[in-house]
Amino acid sequence: MTTLLVLIVLTLAVIAIARVVRILELTSQLSGESEELVTPADNKIHGGLSLVFLFIGLVFIGYTTIRYAHFMLPTPASSQGVEIENLMNVNYVLIFVVFFITQILLFYFAYKYQYNKNRRADYIPENHKLEVIWTIIPTIVLGGMIVYGLTVWNRITAPAPDSAQKIEIYGQQFKWTARYAGSDNILGSANFMKINSSNSLGIDSLDHHSYDDILTNELHLKVNQPTVLYIRSQDVIHSVFLPHFRVQMNAVPGMTTQFFFTPTKTTAEMRKITKNPTFDYILLCNKICGAAHYTMKMKVVVDEAPQYAEWMGKQKTFYETNVMGATPKAVAAN
């Protein structure tokens, strides 16, 4: 009912504005004034309104920036995330500086250079000095940002150390599965031809490296432990997005992608930082992968070493769940 009333009010308002405009047109015709004639009073009003619009706009931007700042992500929870956050902040500062300078000049000039019949513009077909300035300054700024961005990119995409923990993230409509490399820190091989109702990841049960692999529906990470995520997709393009760690990588069918990062804040620490006792890290799909895309998420927990070891000790290996107890014929068929 409220929506209907709002639509009726808006419709009546539009009709009223249209009738007022029509009345003004008729009044102008009766008085003999030309509609194209712009008086000095009109120019003064429009110039003043430009300054009013500028002031209201800047106040609104400042208010919304402060008012909704708490919706921004908290401090980065990975060492790579800190560098990415710094890079983004530099970009934001440059964007804001350029935005405020250009908008202030735009509306101020609209006020200052309003039409005056006693003033004529100078004809300047070219100005080499000005052209050099507005070419060189953006080139230097953008060139510096490119160099800075490439430097950060090279650092955060550097090869992971050999001691890094190896975890596979497997995406399928509409869920994630994590596979840990186990005590040997080597993920067993997998093949889509081996996917069946009991082996949704297509893990090769004949590969001994897969025996100690651990499959979970919850991602646990050890704080300050370098971690490599190997990413696969069963069906369509998904995207592994860990917003609090500032990392993301696509999951592409038919290939394995990866990225390396180091968590630096446990879940307990982040709950104190955010002052939210129920806070949890989350892994999201950042590609619109189907009708239930919004449900494709996974809880992520960053533990201290003892808590991580305790959780890992409760998990069953691939051998225990898929191989042990099966007949040799069944294993071979798998």
C-alpha cells in the first residue's frame, strides 16, 4: 500500500511540474518575451546555484564517507593484503585529489565566467606550455602508479616457499570443498574422469600421495603459516575471494590456478579488532555462477598452531573415508 501511495504522489508531482512549465511558456508568449533570451538575472541565479550545488555535493560526499565508513573492510588479515591495501589507498588519495580539484574548478568557473555582454573571450588557438603541463604531469603520476603497482604485484605473486602449506579449493555449483595435502604436504593427483557420487573431486585413489589428503567443508588456516591455494572448478568459472585477506583468483574449468598468502591475524584477534564476537572470515564466489551464486560461501577460520593441530587431528583422511575397507576391484575401478 505504501509503495502504491508513493507512486501516486510521484506521478502527481511530475504532472504538476509539467503543468507549471507549460504555464510559464504561455506566460512568456503572452508577454512577448523570447524563450531563447537569457537575462543577466538568469545568469546570476544559475551561477549562484552552481556554487550551492557544489557546496551541497561536497558536504554530501564528506557525510556519506564518514557515515558509512564502518561498512568498509577491517584491517587486512594477511601480509599480502597489507601491500594491496596500501596500493589501493594511494589510488584512492589520487582519485579524491583529482576529483575535488576538478569539481571545484568546474562549478566555480560556471559561476565566475557567467555570460556578460561587456566581456569577450580571448581566442587562443594553441598553448604549447599548457599542453606540455597537462601531458607530462598525468604521465609522471600514472607512470609512477604503474611502476608501484607492478612492484607490489611481483611481490605478492612471488613463488611460495617450499614449507608453505598446500590446500586445494574445489568449486562446484554451489559449494566449495577444501582438500589439505596431509602430512606429506603433497596433494594427490586428480582427474575429472574419476568423479563419481563418492568422489566428487575426482581424486586418484591409486596415488599414495592422496591417502593422507583431508577433505573438509570448512577452511582452517594456521596463523603466520605461508599457504598456497590450488584452485579447480568442476563446472563453470567461479572465483575464490577472501575479502579480509585481500586475495582473489578465478577457478577455471580444465585448469588449476593458484595464489600464495600468509594469514597474520587469527579469528579471535579479528573479533577483537572488529568488536564483533561472532565475526568469521569467509570465502565467497566472486563470479555470478548461476541461480544460487549467493549461497556459494565457505567459513574460514585462522587458528593458533595448537588449535589448528587439534582441529586437524579430528579430521579423517581420504584413505579412511574412500579407500580403507574397499575391495581391490573397487579401488581399481575408482
